[in-house]
Amino acid sequence: MLFHVRMDVAIPRDLDPTERAERMATEKARALELQRSGKWVHIWRVVGAYSNVSIFDVESADELHEILWNLPLFPFMTVAVTALTEHPSALSANA
Amino acid sequence: MLFHVRMDVAIPRDLDPTERAERMATEKARALELQRSGKWVHIWRVVGAYSNVSIFDVESADELHEILWNLPLFPFMTVAVTALTEHPSALSANA
Amino acid sequence: MLFHVRMDVAIPRDLDPTERAERMATEKARALELQRSGKWVHIWRVVGAYSNVSIFDVESADELHEILWNLPLFPFMTVAVTALTEHPSALSANA
Amino acid sequence: MLFHVRMDVAIPRDLDPTERAERMATEKARALELQRSGKWVHIWRVVGAYSNVSIFDVESADELHEILWNLPLFPFMTVAVTALTEHPSALSANA
Amino acid sequence: MLFHVRMDVAIPRDLDPTERAERMATEKARALELQRSGKWVHIWRVVGAYSNVSIFDVESADELHEILWNLPLFPFMTVAVTALTEHPSALSANA
Amino acid sequence: MLFHVRMDVAIPRDLDPTERAERMATEKARALELQRSGKWVHIWRVVGAYSNVSIFDVESADELHEILWNLPLFPFMTVAVTALTEHPSALSANA
Amino acid sequence: MLFHVRMDVAIPRDLDPTERAERMATEKARALELQRSGKWVHIWRVVGAYSNVSIFDVESADELHEILWNLPLFPFMTVAVTALTEHPSALSANA
Amino acid sequence: MLFHVRMDVAIPRDLDPTERAERMATEKARALELQRSGKWVHIWRVVGAYSNVSIFDVESADELHEILWNLPLFPFMTVAVTALTEHPSALSANA
Amino acid sequence: MLFHVRMDVAIPRDLDPTERAERMATEKARALELQRSGKWVHIWRVVGAYSNVSIFDVESADELHEILWNLPLFPFMTVAVTALTEHPSALSANA
Amino acid sequence: MLFHVRMDVAIPRDLDPTERAERMATEKARALELQRSGKWVHIWRVVGAYSNVSIFDVESADELHEILWNLPLFPFMTVAVTALTEHPSALSANA
């Protein structure tokens, strides 16, 4: 099941530098791991913003929440979730 | 170059049925053609809306405008364009 | 899988009265049928508005889209979909 | 009487950890107690957010305010209240 | 139970003049009747707008919906409902 | 002259507790005094919010500003003022 | 008593040309008359818009409503009213 | 004096085709003439929209209003005007 | 040239009291000076807000920016600038 | 390729004065350098705001992101990017 997720990140300026570095490193590791597992299908940077637009392919909305909630930078994100479905004009629907 | 495009469609109720059918058919044909050519990389339907979220891979912003402006349903769309770039946590950036 | 859906209805004043009556009757029949099948779990009227707040329990986002898209009044609705998951303070999570 | 309530929670980062833990624990205990009493009929987590959508069944708007105002996390919530009534297409209205 | 209601009225220009006159007359009659019965406690005109701010004192949210939904001008109104409760600084709470 | 005023209160967490208590006590005393004088005609609590909806009956907009500006909690309020006039469907206009 | 009023005008394209011309002429005559009487103290055109920003000096909010409601173009206006008072840094307050 | 202007165009579908063609042709002629005269310094198309972003260099705000108000498509435009001034980091300010 | 300016002021609570007093005093002195020079034509307080609505009569947009940017409270203001021109229904345009 | 960028700057009051001065100086140097290289084609100050409106001419959206992301004041900016293309009424399109 596909979900479109936009994440806008705002890390507080007074976050401890070590914690900041750790969270950013584990966030990246987690993102790579989820991409390799096929759950986090796409991630793009929005030009001119500390934001990404992502596509997730998960078993359920519950699984998506589990993933998002446990991202190391989640406490500093505004997250917008949009459910997607196959478009009737997509190649996949017209094979 | 990647762009994220959301299109919200609102076809007027009083549009001539033949014109409507023609526009919808050519819109679909055009979407399939652009997908086959690799310009229109992804198209998903937004659940519960006459809307799509799409990813375009074009030579330039000019080319994207040319494509969007000439879609048969363009006169009935609200279009939001967001420029994208590679995310530092994407697999492609960490190969 | 649970989704929260708000539907705001605005039937055009110039809709043919017969079509209007038919759409409203089939909408109601469809809503009852979907409730009986367990897909449309709750439907409440928003006080002072031609709107409802509903909870759907479906197999997938695709199924939800299929249901919403085919509602007889869908062309006259603004629909907002929010994915839900179990709350850690819900009774069901603390049995 | 039914009310739809959305609560968006934003606990300040500098809240004393003990106070934070206590408030969260008593919030959860209070939510369970109110669910058992039948006042807090439903509580769902919004996917990708520190938010819930809830349905309350109370004697009056006064009672609802009393409940919300005294939630341990109330000072850190944005709360949106919507009055509900039976929908004419609900099963309960067509028994 | 008290509710604060704002009604913004926009009667379509092409409404049949007789229907318009009838709806406005019955709307006024209904408003007076509800005021006399004590349900519609206050009604004020917003300066510079075809709008009112009203206070209703009803048995329940259901009763409020019944009243609003059946107002002759309801189809041409945007209605915003806010539940109220006694303020701890009101005279009534400090008698 | 009648004005509709909504006040949303957000007292900073780090306000000195004594100052906080004093401001709240004098705010309440001032609200009661103004109600007794007939200036502050109504005050209601908005359900689920640290907000009130009030009606003031003052000599002039200047007097209203004087009252609001000098409320002890004014520095922590967002205030929305709406001028009111008699509604043609009010009982008072149809005596 | 001073009020700041912004009026955004949108005359429907299908308004009968004679009615349109009449309304515009009487609107202008009324505006001039109210300026001469000292009620409509200032009127400025907003650059790039069919809008004005005006200052009214009236006996009461009731009088302002009477004036606005009876403007010939009122049915085609969106009107925003803001109550004003003397600024402590105005020359008049520091004579 | 420089002004930034965004124009969003929405030509009504039922506009007489001859009038439409004439307005579009004279709009273009006028835009070219104003560019040649140095008043309309820049005009760019917004990608994916029937909109432009423009820079005007005029004697005064009055002159800008005169230009905009008399554009053939002005009645079908939403116009947003922003006054500009030299930026302290511009080359021109650091020659 | 006339500009309409709204300034909403929010002085931080933790601003040093001496700096605060100085800024407020010089702000007032500057406002009076600019009014006497005829640049700052009008200044009104918005009822119920730490805000003013002002009219400036300046040589150019550059001069307006210079004035606003150098106001002692500018760092704590949100400023909205609207260019004005003579209204065709103003007395001045119909002398 | 042209992009329209609006940057709204909000430097935190508690930023170390030396860091502040350094960031502002390097920001200016970087802006001048990018203007000289032809990447940052225009930069204008918005009247009454700590904001600029800029036009960039870059090889790609990626290059634009690289430029914006590395501006010394980027962490304190809200940035809005709009892709532009040649307007059919521009002189360049009608040579």
C-alpha cells in the first residue's frame, strides 16, 4: 500500500550537538535500511527547504505510523501523510 | 531534472459530453505516451479525490511547462509544481 | 485498516430534481449496505453542516478509494481522508 | 451527546522529565478510565502525528469541557471540538 | 446547553424572487418564534456583512442541528458552530 | 454599542508563579467588576480551549480598547473584535 | 468614532448593463455625499485591485452598518471592518 | 520605482470567443509596448499555471495602477502587488 | 505617493527593560517627527491589538522602506505594505 | 533555467553577535559573487520586510538547491521556490 509523505524538519538550535549528530546519523542509517527493505520506495529533497517528499510501500497504515513515529528526527518533523492508489492512466493499469 | 506535480481536476458539469470524453481520452493517451517516453516517471491517484501526484523527469522547467500547459485537461486543473533534488539519504546518493 | 473521512456535500442548485432524488436515494442505500458489510463503521452528521464524519475499516487504501469514488454524491463532495492507527491509550491496546 | 475532538499534542522539550513522565502516565490512566466509563467512546492515533481523533459521549458540552480541561496534557494540546448528531443514513436511524 | 453560531448568508442572485421573499419572511418568523421560545437566545448582525452571530440554548446538539438544518435560508448559509460553557469569571459562576 | 470579542489566552510557561497568580486574580476581579457595571455583558468559555467569547456594551470603540488593553492578561491574549448591530429579526427590532 | 473598512468589489459579469451603470453612478454619488457630510473621511483605491481602503467617522457601529448595507454595490462587495482608536503616538494625542 | 506583480488569469469559459481573442491579442500588444517603453521590465510565466510574475519600473504607484487597471485581461485577473527597493547586497548597491 | 501600512508589534518578554523603554520612547519620538514632517500622514490604533494602521505619503517606495526599516521597534514588528492611489469617487478626484 | 525565490529572514535574537556578523558578511559576499557569476540574476528587497525576491539562472534545480542550502543565513530563512519559463508575451519571445 502506497503513501505519500512530506516531512518538514526543524531541529532546535539548542539541541545538544552530540545528540544532534547521533540523531542525524541514525536517521540516515534508518532511511537507507528502509529503502533497502523496499518500505521507503522514494525519497527526494525539496529544493530550497529542509524537507523531503517520500513514497512508502507498507503493509498497512499501522506499519507506516510505526516507521514514522520511530524515526530519530520525528520529534522535530511536521509530517503530512496522503494515501495513494493506482492511477487509471498509469502504465501499470494499462499493461 | 525532477519535479513533483500535484494536479487537482475539476471538470465543469456543463462541459459538452463529447468534448469531455475526447479530452479525457486524449489526456489518458498523452499520459501513457509521456510515461513510455520516461518524462512522466510516476503518477498516483490521491485516495478520495479527483487528483494525482506525479513525478516528472524533464530536461528543463520549460519542458515541464510545455507538457503541463498542453494537457487536454489543463484548463480544468489546479497545478502545484515543486522542484526536487537528490536527497542525501537516498540510496542513489550512497551507492 | 481504519481511515477517518470527512465529506462536505454541495449539490448544485440546478441539478435535475430527478437525478438529485435518485443520487440521494442510492447514496443512502449504498451507505447502509457498506455499514452492514462492516466497511463503513461509523457515520455522524456534523451539526449545522451538510457534512459527515465517518470511519471506514477497509482492506487497503485502494478499497477505500474505490468506495468513495463510486458514491453517487462523490462528484459533489469535498473529501478529506486521514489514516488512523490504534492509539496506545485505547482500551484495545491495554486489554 | 456526541462530540468529535481532535487533539494535537506538543510537549515542550524543556519540560522536567519527571513531570513529563507523570503527566503522560496520568493522561493514559485518565483516558482508560474515561473509556471504561463510556464517556470517551473512541480514540485513534493519526498516522504520522502526535495527535488523536476521539469521539466523546457526554451529558453536555459542560461535561466535555470539564473532561478536556482537566486532562494532564491539556496545557500542551491544541483541541478542536465538533458537535455531532445522528446521520440520517446511519444504521441506527434506519433500524 | 449553549452554542455560539455564526451564519454567513449568500442568497444566489438568480433565486426566484417569490421564493426569495418567502424564504426571507419565513426565516424571520422562525427566528422570532425561536427567540420567544427561549431557544435562540441572542441574534446580532455583524456590521458590514450579511451575517449574524447568535447564541442558542438547546437541550442537545441534536436539537441545535434540527433547528439550523430547517431554517429556510440554511441552504444558502455557511454555519460555524462553537460549543460554550460557563466561564469561571462569569457573574453566574460567582454569585 | 455592542462588540463581539474573542480572547484566546496563552500564558507563558515561564511566567513567575506569583505574577501569574496575581494577574489571574486581578483579571477575574476586573471581569466581574465590568460585568457588574454593565460594560461586559456576556462572557462564555469556549469548550476545549483557554478562550472566551464575550459581548461588550460600551460608549465607543475607544472605551472598548481602553478596557481590553488594560486587562491583566492582555499581553498574553490574541483578541478578535467584531462590531455588532441590532439584527432585523431580533425580538428587540420587532416589539 | 473611527472605523477602517476595506471593500473588495466583484460585479457579476452577467449583471444587466443598465443596472450596472445605475449602481455605479449612485454608488459614486453616495460616496461623494458621505464624504461631504464628513462620515466617509477617506477613500483610497488599492493599487492593482477593484478595492478601496476607507476610513469612516460615525456616531456608532449601527450608523456604519446602515451606511455600508445601503451602498448600491454592497451586494457585490466583501467588506472587512476594523474598529480604530486614537494612537498614543499620534500628533492629536501629544498636542 | 520597482514593483513586483503576480497576475493569475482565469478567463471565463463562456466569454464570447471573438472578445476573448481580441482581449488576448490586445493584452499581448500592450505588454510588448510597455516592455519596449521600459515600464514593464520583466515578465515570466509561472511553470504549470496561467500566471505571470512581472517587474514594473514606474514613476509612481498611481502609474502602476493605471497600467494594471487598463490591461485587457484585468477583469479576469487576481493581481498581487509588492513594492520593491534596492537590496543592500545587490551589485548596484556595491559598485 | 501613498502607502497603507499595518504594523503588528510583539516585543519579546525577555527584552532588557532599559532597552525596551528606550526603543519605545525613540519610536514615539520618531513617529511624531515623521508626522510633523508630513511623511507619516495618519496613525491609528487597532482596537484590542498592539497594532496600528498608518498612511504614509513618501517620495518613493525606497523612502518608505528606509523609514520602516529604521523604526526602533521594526525588529519586533510584522509589517504589511499596500500601495494606494486616488480613488475615482474621492472628493479630490471630483473637485 | 530561471527560478523565482523569495527568502524571508528571521535571525534569532540570541545568536552570538560575532556569529551573526560573520554570517551576514559572508552572506553578502556570497550574494555578490553569485551575482557576478550570473547565477543570481536579480535580488530586490521587499519594502517593509527582512525579505528579498530573487531570480536565479542555474543549470538545474540541483544547482539551485546547492546554492540556497549553503547560504550562511539559510538556517534562518523561509524559502519559497517557483519555477519560471519564458512568457509568450515577453520581448524575447517576440523578437
